[in-house]
Amino acid sequence: MRIDELPTPALLVERAALEANLDTMSAALPGARLRPHVKAHKCTALAHRQHANGHAGFTCATVRECEVMAAAGLGADLLLANEVLDTRRLGALVRDGARVTVAVDSPETVVAAAAGGVREVLVDVNVGLPRCGCPPERAGELADTARRAGLEVRGVMGYEGHLMLVADPADRARMTGDAMALLTAAAADVGGEIISAGGTGTYVDNTWATEIQAGSYALMDTAYGAVVPFGQALSVLGTVVSVAATHAVVDVGLKSLGMDHGLPTIAEAQVWFCSDEHTTFAPETPVRVGDRIRVLPAHVDPTVVLHERMHLVDGDVVVETWAVDMRGW
Ligand code: PLP
Ligand code: MN
């Protein structure tokens, strides 16, 4: 099939860029040094590619991601890097033979993990992002609480998400070091083998973590394109549906693009704005009604989740179609 035959909007993944991104990251962080985060692509076919590149452990953001990964045969070592109060479905996965480690940052999440049948946890430590994570100085005490509840404490995690898009590489490296000083101090109090942290923006600088939880690197987006050397594999294919003297309109809008990192990008054009089903842009070279164009999203995760499938393409040829099968809750 050619991309001209796809109904639009359609999520495209450039095969060559994807493969280069996977190989670049696997060379930098081989084997267990990378625990790929599946929330960025939500696609078990893509996770199988990461597994084939040598990464057996994965990071998940939701219970459903864990379930779908396990059902796809990729449940050998899943980290749910979020706090979960209703752990019943996770316990069922563990009983069915998956290995699931869950983040805890409070006595309540420890109790929930043990009650639901989860056996292994990481103590989630706040390293500067005002989101989840206990204060570093409380981590040891929480680990003791978890062990008393019968849980195996595999170590710590601490996500420095506030640093991923720091523009100056030297600033990003220095701030990552400061954040990881908090995490390594907590790790000394907690014990265990794992120090899990990092993402696509800090994978080079974060030499303190034993494993990096990067996800966006595989498909990429324009926000990360400004700070890390991975290729833009992801785009949303659209059809030009209207052309005026000053601007043109493509059928890719808010409902097919994650917009929280800003406007999408169109090659050789100025993007003016997005509405529900449309992006209005000023082309530098004339476009015609019916032309197919690629719209590059600014943020990969909330873009992918709006689509049921992604099409792996080689130029204008669709070589494979993959379900975005980890969507939903
Ligand atoms: N770890 C956690 C807990 C996250 O929430 C994220 C992304 O938000 C990441 C790691 C890194 O992902 P990415 O490589 O897409 O920045
Ligand atoms: Mn993201």
C-alpha cells in the first residue's frame, strides 16, 4: 500500500529513522542499562523491536500497559514507574507469571502493593520534579516499611523530568548531577540493586542511574528534536483540504496531535494555528487541494495515544501497520 491510499489523519513512522534511533540508543545504553519506557509509543510491536535490540526490562506508566506487555510475552521485568492504589490487576499479573515492580512513595502505596499481591517495589524519590516521589531523607524509612510489609525492595527510582528539555547541554548535565546526588544518597539508605532514572533528554549525562527509562527517543517529537540527536520518525499524515491566497488548511488538528508542547511543524511552511480538525499554515511553496503533507508533532506521547494504529513507512510505501495496543486504561 502507498501512503496516498491511507485515510487521513494517519500516524506515520519512518522506518529508517526509527531503526537508527533504536540502534543509537542501544549502542549508548546496551542491555539492562536501558529500560525503555513504553508510554511514548504504546505499541507492543515496537516494544518487540526494542526487546530484539537487547532490552528485556521495560518501564510502564499504567496498569493497562503492564497487562498488554505481559500478554504480548514482554512481561519478564516490568517496572510500573507510577504510584498505584488499586493493585488488584497487577497482583493478578504477578500470579500469572509476569514480573511487576511498582513505585511506592508513601505508606499508603506500600500497603496497597502488598494487599494486591505485588511482591517487588522501588522507592520513588522526589529529585526536583514536583510530582510523585518521597523526600530523599524519608526513603530509607519507607524501604523499612515496605520490607516489614513483606515486599522485596529492589532499589530506588527518581525521575528528573523537569530537566529533560533544558536547552543548554552544560546546564542540563550539571542539574542532572545535582538531582542524582539526591537519588544516590537515598539509594544508600534504601539498599537494593536498582537506581532507575532518566529519560531521552538526560540519557547521556545521567551516569548515576543503573538504568535509564527513556521512551521518546524511538519516535521523537520536535520539542526533543531541539535538544537530542535522534531523528524525527513520527509524523501525522494529512490531506490539504482548502487553499486560500494567504494560507492553506490540512485535516490534522487538535484531535490528532498532542499540543501541550506547542504547535506542530510543517516543512517549508509557517504554522498559524490548530483547531479541532484543522491546522492552518502559510506554505512557502504553493500547495494544492488534495496534496498529502506530513505534520510533525511537538510532543510524541499525547499524539500517539490519539491514534489506533501507526504505519511504518519507507518513503511513500507502507511496509507494516502496528496497533497502538496499549491505549486506554
Ligand atoms: N520516566 C518517567 C517516570 C516518566 O514519566 C518519563 C516521561 O515522562 C520518562 C521516564 C522519560 O520519558 P522520555 O524519554 O519520553 O522523556
Ligand atoms: Mn513526553
